[in-house]
Amino acid sequence: MFSSESADSMSICITLSLISVQFSYKVWAYLYARITMPDHKPYNIFFSEIAKAEEAEEV
């Protein structure tokens, strides 16, 4: 009984930490884009940078 309860709480903690990591990653990507190019929409820049990196890898 006790082991299953601790396993449940452990999985909840892991899930919450993963969600917070993903959220903070999006926030930092947004802030970085806003600081570097404030005139454009950040997510467009973010994805265009990924596209440029993929094109550079292909060449």
C-alpha cells in the first residue's frame, strides 16, 4: 500500500517537473526572441531559426 502511494506521488512530481521545464523553455525562447528581434513575432523567428539550422545541416 505504502509503496504504491509513494510511486504515485513520485510520478506526479516527475510530471510536474517536466511540465515546468517545458514551460520555462518556451518562456526563455520567447524572451530571447523578444530581446534579439523585438520588431517581429517571436515564435516566427524561433521557428525560422530552426529552419535555417536544418538547412545549414543539409548543406
